[in-house]
Amino acid sequence: MLPFSFADGLFFYAALWLILIIFLWLRELHRNRRSGWELVKGRLFNCSSCHHSFIVKDSRNVVRCPKCNAMCILRKHRN
């Protein structure tokens, strides 16, 4: 049997928790980078029927609202 003191056990317990937290943090960074969602003003749609705002990932000009299923058209605004 291996002799472990209380301090050794506490150190290994804290080290395992730290490794777990770092692993979960790196996994979350990887998942966020992979999904590629970012808020761009040109891709933010606002439904005129139910006033629900949503983001569209690809570059379409006509989409359906995920809440009420109405057609939403991206209108270009002048500066």
C-alpha cells in the first residue's frame, strides 16, 4: 500500500479539479470558435409580424421567422 498523507491527498484532489476546469474551459472555447456565430448588423433579422429578432448564419435576403414562420426580408438601410 502506498503511504499518502492528508496534504498529498488534498493536493491531488485540487489538481484534478483544476485539470477538469481547464479541460472544460478549452472545450468551450473550441466549441464557440467552431460554431462561428457572431453578431453582424447585416445578418440580424427582425420579424415585422411578431417583432422577434434572430440571427441568420448564411447570406440570404429572405428567411422565415423561427417563432411565427412568417417571411422576413432583409432591407438595406442607407447611411
